[in-house]
Amino acid sequence: MAYLELRELRRAFGPVVALDGIQVELETGEFLSLLGPSGCGKTTALRLVAGFDRPDSGSIVVDGKDLTRVSPSRRDMGMVFQAYSLFPNMTAEQNVEFGLRIRKNRRAARRKRVSELLELVGLGHAGKRYPHQLSGGMQQRVALARALAIEPRVLLLDEPLSALDAKVRVQLREEIRRIQTQLGITTLYVTHDQEEALSISDHVAVMSSGRVEQLGTPAEMYSAPATPFVAEFIGTMNRLEAVVVDGERGEVEHGSTRLTVDAAQGRTRGERVLVLVRPELLELEASTDGGAAGENTLRGEVLTQTFLGPVTRLKVIAPDAELIADMSTARAAALPIGSRVVAHVPVAGTRLLSLSEEPASDGQDRGGR
Amino acid sequence: MRRRWIAPSAIVWLLVAAAFFLIPLIATLLFSLRSIQTGKCCSGAAYSLIVHDHQFWTTVRLSFLLSLETIAISLLLLVPTVYWVHLKLPRLRPVLALMALVPFVVPPIVLVVGLLNLYKGAPSWFYDKPYGFLAAAYVILAFPYMYFALDAGFRSIDLHTLTEASQSLGANWRTTLTRVILPNIRVAALGGSFLTLAIVMGEFTIASLSAFKTFPPYIQVINEGQPYEAAALSLLSFLIVWAAMLALLFVGRGRSRPAQVAAAR
Amino acid sequence: MYALAFLFVPAGEVIVGAFKNAHGGATFDHMRQIVHQPYLDQYWLTIKISLITAGGGCVIGLFVAYAAIRAGTPRFLRTILSTFSGVAANFAGIPLAFAFIATLGTIGIVTTFMRDHLGFDPYAHGFTIFGETGVEITYMYFQIPLMILVIAPAIDGLRAEWREAASNLGASSFQFWRYVGIPVLLPSILGAFILLFGNSFSAYATAYGLAGNSVFLIPITIGFYYSGNVLSDPHLAQALAFGMFVVLAAMMLLYIPLQRRSARWMR
């Protein structure tokens, strides 16, 4: 049985429905991220779990106990906020100690636990400093230690890295994951950064307008997005609108070009679909003038080149779509801006999404956990 | 957060505050409407007496002109000073701010004692005339309010860029100040001016000790013998402060709030 | 320059004048005089009234400001309160004194109402608006709004996250205020207290209009000796004014270390 359960949570603020019946379950020790753009309801969900807000309907269950009506101070959940949540009048040590002091733990035990935790987050030396003397990253480490000090049943993190520099962000997220694994604590993490969610979670729930679009492992999210929204949101994806022309052979028509993709097999003729191709799977080569383009190809012209280190991302303008392709920087040098190119769409490895269905309606079922 | 209802304790506190602040005003209003002969409600006699008292008009006029004079002197003194300090001598800003705090610390009663003593020997055009001596004292009283309002105004604009842009287009110092800088700090200057107006219209201590007949001492004189008229005058004076504050709120709309406290003595 | 001529020199003049006798020679007579009765009592009364109204103003102002700012209170109430506070904090002096006479004076509206309809005559129980309590009540009319104005930004600075973090860690609302809310506000509260103290300590017009002949506050005595027709003694007035400086300076000396202590987490 799941350890933490969000059951059919609904919450509306006036006419705005922030959460439209979401259902999420976490096993003991699991790290799950709620991922979505701002306004999708992920923070509302977290606040409901923490108890700062009450759902209109639905419940929150931890370890078989319904906590929906329990006040936040009795829920034993450690929370890390976006920023500036440390009590400014207390040193790092006193901040971490706060929860223990409230619980009236013995002084010696408190001291020991505080120094252990500060060591754990790598701040053993900074215990006597006040929050404003700490950098943003250090403040968030203290906030994490403070949340862990009370040995919470669940750890909640509300975009804890969003206010930090890119470099600190990557470093700290790895550390959060390390500490979480080490302590085996069930964790609910909210973020709008897909890279962050994919890199540290056991499972990811992609949310949009108050619903869970898809729930699955990061690998599933990346390789098998269940809805156009997820496909767009997770990673970069080429989306080719097409119509199925032959379901047996797997042929679709994109504009005036015919493409063969395995994923189209078994589809009904005339169905409107979206062919999804990852940029790294799209092969580009210089177009030879006049010659036939060949099977499964689109013609186009290089619009921009963006250097990303080992790979270079090329934007190609084709007659019916804008394509994005990643290729090794060395090879990209041969395709300067303005050159005519041919893009090879792979037969295998593409995904197909039907456009005639409502995107969100069956998101969870197809997520395949 | 996102609480849906106002907290009950908040309602209680706000109601108590509203009662404490409104009851004296309502009482004063009712009092001022009592008939002078019978002491019963309601008659506008007190108001009509005031309006027909030429002393009322002369004192109000004196106070009003004094406040205009104070505002003019303060602006003339402070705008160039603050501009210069911001532009060329930012190190002096804390010094100026500290000086602006001194009138807060020196009680007006002490100030007036010192001033009277010091300028006893001054020529009579200064010492004996309200537009000389009193205005000079009021400029000091208004100094902190005017200074902090202007300081905030100058801080909110990019003074260096504006000045340099104006000069690179060929303007001289005076043109820069009057054509470029002033329009940009108009709101701050207005804010300080309305506060000054409120202060000068209500200032009693200095006026009464130096024996000038401005509006507040006039109220005091009335106060001693004609209670109903005094109530009416008190309300009028309250309305003057209200008008100044509303004007302040109005010009300050959408900007950082100017200081709102004047001398509550 | 201007400030020098009209501010510092007069202040200096007071200090020097305090040590001069009627003929301009140096003397400690006046200083000796003011540490004796009745002036000691008057200083004490002035300080007492200032402490009471500053303390009361701080506490009540804090609660009212918090009530207006806390989540759930409609925003327009807040705007009304802050505008009104701006007016009330400036509505002092003679008009204020008279407003309270009209309210709580012997024939004031509230007094008559209580006497006629509640069967309770405050004046029969020793109360008078012209006495010490009356002065205190009247001073509250500008002290509370002043507190609201100066403390509101500090209350605004209390972040919702602190409240939530505290409750998340198991703290009750009381515990939040005890360990976080009040300590964070304390420097601002202390600063406001000093401001309110000074405000009340140097108030002259209100007390004069209200109880010029019955409550002997130091500013009133100074005014009396300065402009009084019979008992004019400017040098004694200056000595008394000098005494006010001393009291204010002493308050500042008390305040600075307290402020330092309460704000040590800011540096």
C-alpha cells in the first residue's frame, strides 16, 4: 500500500480551479516530483499536503491515516520553501533546533542532532551565522536541515532551487537526492524545471491546469510522452502534424510529404496525428541540388545554429514545419546558416500521438506505471 | 495565507480603533451643532458666527500665507541642496539625514525659547513680523518632512543619467534643473509641501509663545469662552489636515508612499 | 547654513542660557533650582505620561496594525486605516484638545450620554478630562496612529513563509510569536517606542489646550515662565528646556544598547 496518498484532491479559488481532482501515490522512501508550468496547481497540491490550505474535496493519507483535517503543526511534515524561509533572528543552529525545541527534546540530544544535520548538509562550520550572512545556497541547505531535524514522515520541497544560480542549483539538487536516498525519506518535490525533475526523481507527475497529465519514471516521460503537452514540456521535441494514409504499412502524410513511421502501424486511415521526433534522432545532411530527396526526408534550409558544447542545435525551416536537430559540433560546421539540407526522419524511434482525442482525459492511464 | 475570511480578532481590534477615533469627531460635530442659547441640538449658529468673525479670516489667511511662504523657502533651499548632494557629494547624504532628524529631537518649546532669545536684537522687520520670524522657525519644523520627501524623490530617479543626457544635449545647469529634474521630482515636492501645509496650519507652540495671531492660537482664544464655536473650529481644522492628507495620497498614487507623519505636538 | 542659524545656534543658546543669571553672568543657580520641587515632580509627571502613552500606543497600535495587515482583512480597510492614521497622527494641538473636551468634558457629548442614559457620571468618580488620565487618553489619539504608521512596514516585512515554516515544524501560533514574530519586530517596536516617547514628551499645544492650568507638564511650565506676565523668568525656562534635553538624551542612551541587542541578527 502506498505510504503517502493524494486522493482526488480538488481545490478552487473562486472561479479558478487550481486542482481538478489529482491522484498521486508515493511508496515509502520514494522521491516524486510534481512538474509543470506556473499556475498548473503543483504548489497548491503541496500546500494541501503540508496543511496550509484545505481541499474542497478529496483527502491526504499518510501511512493509512487520513490527515486532511489535521493542523499543519501536527502533521510531522518537513517543508523547504522557495527562499527566505529561515527565521532571520536565529542563527543557522537555532533555526535547525527550532522544531526540536518546540518538541521539548532534551538539550544535549538537540545539540547533537543539530550538529549532525549541519554536517550532513555540509555546513558544520557555519552554525553560528545568521541567515543574512549566508548565501542563497547555504540558506537552502539550512532550511533542508531544519526540515529534516524533526524526522518528518514526509519531506516537502517547494521549488527549493528556483532562487539560486544555475551552478549552485545543479550541485544542490544532487545533494538533496543523496541525502534523501541516505535517509530513505519519502519526498514530494515541486518544480517547473523539467531537467531538475528528471534528474533527481524516482517518478515524475507532469501537471497542467490542475490535472496530472502523465505519471511515470523520468525515462518513460522522456521516451514515451503520453500527451502532446507532456511531449512539449519534457525535453525538446519536433512535432509534425500528419494524417494517417496507410495503417498497415505505417504511412502518414505530412504536408505533401509521405513518411513511413513504425508507430503509425495499426492506426486508422484519415486519423489526424502528431509525429514526435527527438532532435538527436533527426539526421541532417547537405542537400545535393536537383537530386531526389529520398525516402522519409524533408527538405529545408538552416535558419540558426546554437552552439551547445559537444553538440550544436540547428533550426531548420521546412515547408510545413520548423525542425530542430542536434548534431555533433564538428559535423554542424559543414552546414552553415542558409545552406539547404535534407532531414531524415527515422522509421523507428518516433512516437505518434492522436490529435482527435482530448489530450488530458486519459493521461494517467496511458502513463503506464 | 489565502485565508478566506477576516479573522475575528482582527474585526474586534479594528472596531475598537474605529470607535476610539470616530467618537471624538462625532461628539465634536454634535457639540458644534448645539444652540448657543439653549445648549440643545441642532443649530448652525456656531458656524455662522465663525464665518462672520473677521478674526477667523485674518488668522486663517495668515496661517495659509505662512505655510505658502514656508513651502516656497523650503523648496528653494532644499531642492538645489539635495540635488547637488545627490549628484556630487553622496558622502554627505547621511550627514544631511542626521541633520534632518535633529528637529525631531529638539522639542518645539525648546526651539522657540532658543530662537526668541537669539533674535531678540534682530531688526524689527524680521523679529516682529510673522512672515519673518515665524516663517523662519517653520522652515526648520518642515525641514525633516521636506528633506525626506525630496530625498526619496531624488533616489527614485536616475539623476546621473538624466543630468548627463540633458547636458550632452546642450543644456546648462539651470535649464537642467528646471526643465529636466524638477518635473521628475514634482510628486515628491508636492508631497512634502502638503505635509508642510498641514504642519503650519496646525502649529501652536511657536506661534503662541512668540505672540503671533495665527489660526491655532485663535482657536485657543475662542476655546476659552465660546465652546460651541471652538468645536466648530476644531472640526474645520481637522478637515484641513484631511484635505492635505488626501491630496498627499492623491499625488502619491502609484508611487512609493511619501512620509505621512508631521509634528504631532 | 540655514540649519545652523536657526537650529543649532538656538539649541546651543538654550544650553548656555541655562547657566546664566539675570545679569548675564555664569551661574548654576537655575540648574540647582530645577532639581528641586516642584520641578522634579513635573519632570516625573511628564516622563510618566510619556511612558504610559508611548507604551499604550505601541501595544494598541501594534495590534490594530496587525489586524489591518494580516491575511484575510480586505485591502480597502488597510488603505482607510493608513490614510486615517496619517490624519490623526497630525491632528494634534488645540483642535484635538477641544475635540476631547467636547467629548469627555464636563458637558461633553459622551459624558452627558453616560450621565443621562447609563446612570454613570465619570466626574462623580474622580475622572476629569483636565487631569492626568484625560491628558493620557487624549495623547493616545495621536500616539496610536503614529505607531500604526511606523510599524506597518515592519509588519509587512514578516514573511508568510516564517509563519508556515514555524507551524510546519510544530509550533503553535503563540510559539510563533514568542520565538519569531516578536523578536523580529522588536527593533522596530523599540524604535517606535522612542519616537512615541519623544512625541509625547515634547507635546505642548495639546496639553496646553486641555489642561494648561491643572496638569503641570514641563513644556507648559517652560511656556509659562517664558511668556507669563507675572512670573517671567527666561533663564529658568531655559534651564528647564535644558533638562528636557537631558531626559531625551538619557532615553537615547538607554535605547541604543537595547536596540543593539535586539537587532544583533541584522548585522
